Amino acid sequence: MSAEKHGLGRGLTNYGDMDFSLYLRRANAASMGYSGEILGKPIIGIADTGSGYNNCHRNTPELIEAVKRGVLATGGLPIVFPTISLGETFLSPTSMMYRNLMSMDTEEMIRAQPMDAAVLIGGCDKTLPAQLMGAANANIPVISLITGAQLTGHSEGERLGACTDCRRFWAKFRAGEIDRAGIDRIEERLVTTTGTCAVMGTASTMACITETLGMALPGTAAIPAVHADRLRAAETSGSQAVKLAIAAEGSRLIPRHIITPESIENALRVLLAIGGSTNAIVHLTAIAGRVGIPVPLDQLNA
């Protein structure tokens, strides 16, 4: 028996006998109910960023099941693993303080655990950049699966978009233009579905940039979180991850082949075209820095 370099054979713990390491790993996997046959299939890791402290990721369990479906249908073995979840409004003093921590968590879990490709589920503001930073140096294919934007709410005939309208109505309340009963109604109707804020804030901006960079499948950035197409995108992401995992070693697409000076420049142009969040500059700089690419900020003045 020889230690394989794919599936469970990746990144074996060194006990001095690599064949023993693989044997021990397979024995422990068997305790979770896996058959020997399925353990021989390409392993697709699925990063679970669901949390009771992150409303933007409330649809994560559904997305995981859809990714699994795509992986299994294409001949792979899906294995879910948790990482830190960053819920923007639930973190003190600020979610930005934990972005790098999440990127390290993501990077090390991809590196430390045996998988042939990974699907990273995320959407909330600092989550997507953290995952892209963490995946940048991965030596396996990685696909970003975006949780999607929430639907807008409605109150008294007005369409409500979280982030923008939360501040607008709070200002009216502070000015005495809305009473306590009125602001309580707004509070109940401002965020009515799962998903990221329904405005061109950091979450929506980074979703567009992630697709522009080539790290998410084409056409998947702007699908609403509650739409059936979001689940179909998840299934397709799982299927594509298997195809990337089994590609010949020399033709396997890994993040550093995708995050290039050209794709970074393209992302900057898209950022300007959509009038996206200025936070994207901070995040793009960090993502590019992980693969040693200087960000062409002069393009912003072009």
C-alpha cells in the first residue's frame, strides 16, 4: 500500500510511516460511517460559516446541502468544516478587527485538512475578503459561493434597504419626525429575509468583485439569497469543484492562477463602474498582497 496524494492522502500527519498515517486516517474516517469506496473519491471541503450571530448567513445550511448534491452527483465526497463567521452588526468593536483572523482560519483549515478542492460559503461584509485572502495561496482549486443579498422590505408604501434606510429613519426618529411606534415598525420591516444588505455596500460590492476576479462562478454574484437560483448556483459550484479537483495536475486551476494583476485591475474597473464600497480598495489590496501583486491604484484616477 502506498500513501495516495489525493483525498485522504493529502497532508498526512507524520508518524514516521506514511502508509500507517493513511491507514489510521481511513480507520478514523470509517468511524463516521464512510465506506472504503466513497473514501476513494475526490474530497471537496465545504466551509460552513453559518452562525446564530450572522443573519446574512442564515441560508448557509440550505446552501451546504445544495453543494453536497452537486459534489455527489459529479462523483466527489463532500466534507463540511466550520470556520469563523463574521456577522457585521454583532461584532464589537468592529468586524474589521477579525477579518485577518478569519483569513488565517480559512487558510489553515484548507491547508491542514485533506481535500482536493474547496467551496467557501460567505457573504457578509468582511467574510468574502477574509476567505479570498485565506484561499489566495491554496494549492487546491477554490470556489467562492456567495450567500446572496436579502430582499428589500416595505413600510407605509416605501421600499426599505438595510444600511441606507436604517440611518435615514433613525435620523428622522431622533429629529422627532417619527414616533417610537413608527421606528419600531421600521425595525420589524427593515430586514425581512436572510442575506446580505440589499444596497451596494461592502457585501454586494465584494460579491461583484469576487465574481469579477474569477473566484465565483459567472452570474452568481447578484442572485438574491432567497431565490431558487441561489441553490442551483450552489449545486453547480459543488459540481464544478469536483471537475477542477480531478483535472490533470498541470492544468488544475488554483487561486494564484486566477488572482492575477489583470484580474485585480479588472476588479478595480468594475468597482468604479458599479459605484461600489470604498472598503473594496482596502480588501483588494490585502487579497492582492497575499499573492504578491501590487494594486494599480493609479487606475482609480484614470
